[in-house]
Amino acid sequence: MLLTLDLDSEVPIYQQIRDRVVEAIADGELTEGSALPSTRQLAADLAINFHTANKAYDLLRQEGIIRINRKSGAVVRRDPGSGPPAPGYADDWQGRLRTLLAEATVHGVPGEELIQRCGGVLTSFHDQRTTKEPSV
């Protein structure tokens, strides 16, 4: 997995790491059981503070996306085919979606374009998953 970060972005680096890992799982680049680099290795590779990498992994762990074990390190816990979401997840997600759609609306993006873009993103995840070999 190759992470690309924007150091000039207003989005915190730990959030960017979290987002790229989630996108890699949705794209099928990472699957359930895929190992992630240690937080120390990730921090060294990205030339960032260890605590920043640790915060990203902790966020992913709290969300149930990865598990962290002293022996095996950080491992992907869920992928899109691993069953229904945890109770309450859909409601929380809808709240965040509402905010994202509100931002786009405030910036003048028409509703039809929002729907097309959402559909395009969902299709890209499906297309990526069906064309890529899962990494192990």
C-alpha cells in the first residue's frame, strides 16, 4: 500500500493516514488479515512523528477497522465482504454524510452532480475490488 499525504492540507496527517487506509480497504488493495507497517515504520517511511502514526492507528482500531496485537502488529480486521456493519454505525455515518453533503451544497454543487459523484465513487470501489488481486 502506498500512502500519499498532503502536508499542506488543513486535514490533520493522522486523519489523512486513516482515510487512505480506509480507501485502500474499500478499493480491495488491503483485505481482511492484511498486515500494516508498524507505527514506527510508518512514521519513519512518511518522515512524521511516531505519535501521529500511532494516533491514526488508534483511530482505526477504535472504529473496528484494524486490530493491534503485540505479536502480529496492526492487521486489517474488516473488509467490505466481512458482514453487516456494527449496530449504530449507519446512523453515525449518515450524520457525517449529511455534513459532507451540506458542505458541497453551501459551495454551490448542484444536487444532481452530488448524486452522480457519489455513484461514481461507489462504482470505483466496486471496479477496483473486481480488477485487483488482493494483497496478502
